[in-house]
Amino acid sequence: MSKKIRYAIVGLGHIAQTAVLPVFKHAENSELAALVSGNPEKHRELSERYRVKAHGYDDLENALEKEKVDAVYIATPNILHREHTERAARAGVHVLCEKPMATTQDDCEAMIREAK
């Protein structure tokens, strides 16, 4: 079996908790490597539930490196998609972003440029 893809989930709101995090229980080629949020209560609760370390938004790049993350799933509020996508892309990890990609065309184009 090949190496599993290590994911960080950035944003721990409703979408992350109901549609993203639960799928890792049955994932064959992926594993949850880190949680990233701005909410300390969610850090504690979800870190314990999924047995993975939680980090703050300010620590995103360090978390990606420390936890050896291959890809991020951006599930933050839409207005934060550009910031978190660009930061993850600069850190050299693959990015999957919840829809809508961003709130403006300019933000979408900037995200694409950074990912290239």
C-alpha cells in the first residue's frame, strides 16, 4: 500500500464537523494529520474526538510543517478562503477549498496564481 495522504482541516465549523471530519474514519488512502481553527473550545473537543493535534490559524504554516501535512481542506468562512489557501500553497501543500472558492473574482484569480 502506498503512503497515505496526510490532511489538515482548516476551519472546524458545521461543514467540517458534519461532512469532512467523519469521512476519515473510513478513508483508505488518507489520514487526518491536524486541525486548524480559531476557536480554543473546538480545539479541545475535536482534538480529543479525532485524536489529532489542533492548532490556531496564526500557527497554520508551522502546523503544516510539524504535522507533515500533504494537503489541506479549507472549510473556513468564505471571506477567509483566499488567505488560508494562499498560506497553504506557499507552504507547499495541496489545497482543496470548500465552495464558493472565494467571494470575488480577484480573490479567485489570486488563489490560482499562488497555487501555480
